[in-house]
Amino acid sequence: MNLTRRCLLTLALLGLVWSGCGDSPEAEQTREDISDTARQTGRYISQTAEEFGQTLEEGFADLEVELKDLDERAARLGSEARQEWNERMADLRDEREAVARKFDEWKQASGEEAAEARRELEAAWEDLRQSYDEAREDLRDEDGQSPNGQSPNDGDAVEP
């Protein structure tokens, strides 16, 4: 059971125990405090999920730009290297689509399913980023350019 769910269950249990304390003003205040805390926790969880989703949406957009940049750089390779690169790019795009499907699954999930879907999504995203980084480095080795598309010596002139 995840920590958030434990917190909510603990709050609910405390509310049940304290609600048996009678109808004193203190008991009523305690019940109100517990209700407020539970609502705030729910909003926090939703906000965190929303921020996570936003971060991934931005990550997908950034990755598309980076993949297009790699495609443009790969176009300058010789025909054999370009053919290998095209296959690698197809694999990267397939991996990106698999991560996008996991993202959709996470958006549709709730409760424990959402927590598990998020863990799987985070792992898949990390694998995708690692695959991209490896491809970028391999392309750099092939075309002799730094990851940003510049020659290794561009901008490195020594001042007299």
C-alpha cells in the first residue's frame, strides 16, 4: 500500500475513533480538521499527478525536437551508415510510441493501478531517454560532431 493511501486510511481511522468522543466542541473541531486534511491531501495528490503529466507532455515535445535534429544530422551520413541510422530511429520511435501508450494507460488509471502505471511509465521513460542518449552519442561518433550538431572544435579557438 502506498504512503498516500496509508495516510488517508490513518486519517479516516482517527476520525472514527475521535468521532466516538461525544458531541463536545473539541470532538467537532477534530472531525472538521480531519476532513480538511483529507481534502487537502486529495488536492495535493491530484496536483502532483497533474504536474507529472505536464512534465511528461513537455518531455515528449522536447524529445520530438531532439529526434528531428538527429534525423537532420543523420541525413549527412553515407548511405550505409544512414541505412543503419534509419533502422535505429525506427526503433527509437517505436519505443517512444510504447511509452506514449503507457502514458495513456496511466492517465486512465486510478488508485493502486495508477501508482503501478506511474512506476512502469517512469521506468519506460528512463529507458527511452537512455536509448536516445546512446543513439545521440553513436551519431556523434559517426558524424564527428558534438551532440548539439557543432564540430568538436567549433567555438574552441584559443585566444592569442
